[in-house]
Amino acid sequence: MSGEKKKVKLFRPVLALVIGLLIMLISFGTYMVHTTLEDVLEEEYGVPVVTHDQSSSQS
């Protein structure tokens, strides 16, 4: 028995969970880098949304 190697499970639920979370994190990061807030708001509301106004800061 000492000469036999134990079988190592290749699929473990914890490993699959970690890989899934890593993929979700990478996907979310690339989405946030390549998408602007104005694009998302315009897509949601259908009209351009004013996120800041230069005239109010000048007065």
C-alpha cells in the first residue's frame, strides 16, 4: 500500500467555484474598462443623460 499513489480528484467543487469567480471578475473588469457611464445610461433611458453641467460650476 505504501507504493501505491492515491488518486487525486481532478474536479473539485471549490476549484470550479474559484475558476468561475475569476472568469466573472475578468469579464466584469473588461466590461467596466470598455464601457462608459454615458453609454449605459443612454441605452437604459433612450435619451442622452446629463451627468455633469459646466454652467452650474462657473457661477
